[in-house]
Amino acid sequence: MNGTRDVPKRRGFGSRVLEKMVGQALLGRAELRLEPTAAVWSLEALHAHVVGTEA
């Protein structure tokens, strides 16, 4: 096995969660790219929205 795989032709529930729901919940933007050798997920959001505030 050479470490590559076929990239799926359609996106499922997990892809939607990682991109839309997480991005919206953190008031930012998330992107999931599926490549033959890796899944790459990126998140762009304000630090305060990701870590929250201390009580």
C-alpha cells in the first residue's frame, strides 16, 4: 500500500459538521480538504471565540 486513497466524490455529515457547524459556532470559517494522502482541516476564528473567557 502506498499511502494514497481515492478522494470521495460526495461529502457526508461529518464534512458538514467540520466545515459549517464548527465555523458558525466559533463565528469563523472552517474548511476541509480531502486529498489522496491526507485530510486537511483549517479553522480561521478569533482567539477569544476558540478558547473562551475565564470565569
